[in-house]
Amino acid sequence: DAKTTQPTSMDCAEGRAANLPCNHSTISGNEYVYWYRQIHSQGPQYIIHGLKNNETNEMASLIITEDRKSSTLILPHATLRDTAVYYCIVRVKGTDFGNEKLTFGTGTRLTIIP
Amino acid sequence: DAGVIQSPRHEVTEMGQEVTLRCKPISGHDYLFWYRQTMMRGLELLIYFNNNVPIDDSGMPEDRFSAKMPNASFSTLKIQPSEPRDSAVYFCASRGRAAGNTIYFGEGSWLTVV
């Protein structure tokens, strides 16, 4: 799986949009971008994933650049409960691939400021 | 859906004792993963199963660790004998085709070996 680079930490004011960047310059054509987050003392939680089109769900939006070398996770109206470590992961999506590993990096520690 | 269920949530044991961690994946999921998380090493994949068969155990640290999946609804991770350096949070996760290849994590088992 391609390596990702994320800032170590970020702050965001409550109620504002939180924009979390991720670089994945070596991403392959069949690799998806996944985002997970881990709130303290809990298991990682799936947020969103995408291939090349922008995606939106009830939790967040994912913006992927045209060359797919980077992406941004957007939490439109951050709340205190969004304080967590956010992981950007790129991997092949499928059910019959030999490598099913979801490799977590160090992630971005997002702190929402009241 | 109840999600991935792990037990025990917390365990404190003495060095040399056997530790057994249990996991019930989400019903219908055909992949099961065991991860370990420590401050020093972050989230590491230990082993994963597909249709109850171990596929990749390259992340298992040593022979003291073993994992089994006797049926589709139950898996165990055993450490025998346990050592203080095994202290960590152990996460179980599962994935199914219908879930769009999203991996869902349990709340983790917090292990302390003294």
C-alpha cells in the first residue's frame, strides 16, 4: 500500500470547518483513500473513502485532487466530540486481493477548541 | 447490529500467566483482524482470517502469540506466557463484502501484564 503523510497535529475552533490534509504521492491507480478516526479509548471508526471523485456522507466530505496525489478530509462543523486522531490510509479495495492489511500511520491529532 | 464485541474489556495479569482475548465479529462478515496498539508502535496488524482460515500471521510477534477462529462468529487471541511488554490495547475488527469493504473495529481489550 502507498505511504501517506499527515501533519502530526491540528487545532480547529468549534463550529468551524476542520480541513485535514493527506499526501499520498505514490498512490496507484487501483488504490482507494480511506479515512478513519480514533477517539480516545475507543476503537478506530470508519469515516469515508474514495477513489478519484469527491465523496460526501453524513460525517464528512473527502476531496481528492485530480492527480490523486493528495486529499483533504473536511468536517464541516466541528464539535468537541470530533477531537480524535485521524488516519489517512490508501489501499486496494476488493475482496480477492492477497493483501488485506489496513496499515495505520501516525495520523493527525485533531483538537477542537471551544 | 451489535458491532464487533470483544472481551474482556480490561485485564490485569501477572507475568507468565496465560491470557485469552475473545472476539465476536459482526454477523455475516467473512474477514476478521486482530490489531495491537501501543504508544511506541501505534496500531499494528497481528493476523487476519478469511472464512475462518488464517491468511496472514506475519505480524504475530512471536510464538507466545496464537490466534484461532473455530467458527464464523468467534475468534481468540492467546498469549502464553504473557510478558510485561505485551501490555497494550488489542483490537478485533471485521469486514464483510456487503459492507463495501469497510473494516469495523471493536472497543478493544486493555491488557496490563505486571
